[in-house]
Amino acid sequence: MERFSGKVLIVDDDENISEVINMYLKSSGYDTKIALNGKEAQDMYLDYNPDLVLLDVMIPYIDGIDVLKWMRKQGETPIIMITAKGDTFDKVLALELGADDYIVKPFEPKELLARVKAVLRRYSTDTVKSEVIKLSDLLIDSMSYKVTYNGEDIKMPPKEFELLYYLASNKNKVFTREQLLCEVWGYDYPGDSRTVDVHIKRLREKLSSGETWEIQTVWGVGYKFEVN
């Protein structure tokens, strides 16, 4: 079995599911800790400093959505939401609040491992080319995952950054939502194209059109990073 590394915080009040996830991650080489409620999740997040969080939506004391909001205020650690409801609203809300991915129960352990691996691989600066994209009012640094817009640092979760960087690296090229899911999420993503739409919306909220560039919607096709 291929082995990986990294610290993963598992947040789920179902002890059986938590232990199964824990077993599979540990057997693959990850270091793990388990939190059974929202308060434990917050405390462990600060003490453990995980590389990735698996966060269930429905947990006691403080629910997963509120924990997600809190974690996003603390830092930009990748977060994969876990939900048993399969509700589109929950998925979209989680993505809008800064989650990097989501997975719906029941899921196969191999699928979960693939998602964890993909998110950590994408987030690791060791696997990102050292390249800076410079425009008149926008700087995108792929090594530090840093975005500067009109002289101000713009905070964004890894997946938002990767989508922006991928589009800007391929300026004036149109991509379908399916192509962006494949290229940015890095595997056969089972979610729908709304995932891309939500991330584009979040990017536009943080970055209005620049002096020479714009994230454009190409109706009936997808999106492009237009540079004049």
C-alpha cells in the first residue's frame, strides 16, 4: 500500500465512522486525531495544528458549519466537509464559507483517501511550481499561495487560490466547468458543476475586475481569465 504523510483531524460524533476513517488514514501513513464534537474540534485544531481537517456537518455543541466558519478565521488549513444528508444547500453553503471539498456518507474508504491525498498534494508547496503571475493590480504567487490585489493581501483557501491560479495561468482560454473540476480538483470529482460556480462567485467577491483583466463567464460553456 502506498504510504503518505500529514496530520489529519477527524471531526465526527459517530465513533464507529471516526474509528474506520482513523484506521484507514493511519494504515496509509497519516497521523490522526479524533474530535467527537465542535468544542473538541476547536481545541484540537489549535493544539494539533493539522494539515487537513475532515469535518462532519452534524456534530454536537457547535455544528460543523459554525466550526468551519471559526476555522477559516484561524487560518487556511484545507477542510473536507462530511455530510450524511446529501443536501445541495449544505454543500453549496460549505463551499461558500471556505470548505475545499465535501464527501457524502456513505462513502468508500478509497474515495476518502483519494480526496485527502489530492487536497494535501495540491496544498503542498513542494509540488507547486515557483511562479508569480503579475498584472498591473494583481499578483499571484504559486509558491507562497499569496494573492495581492491593489496592494492588499487577499486571504483565500487553497482551492480558491488554485482555481484562480489555473485560470490566470491559461489567460484568454475558455474552460468548461467539467474541465476545471478535473484540472483543479485533480481527480474524477463526483460533485456537480455548482462547485466551480461557487468558487468563481467567491473569487469575484474578493477580486473585482482589474485594470486589464477579468474573470469572465462564457455563457453556455464555462469561464475564462480574460487579459486585455
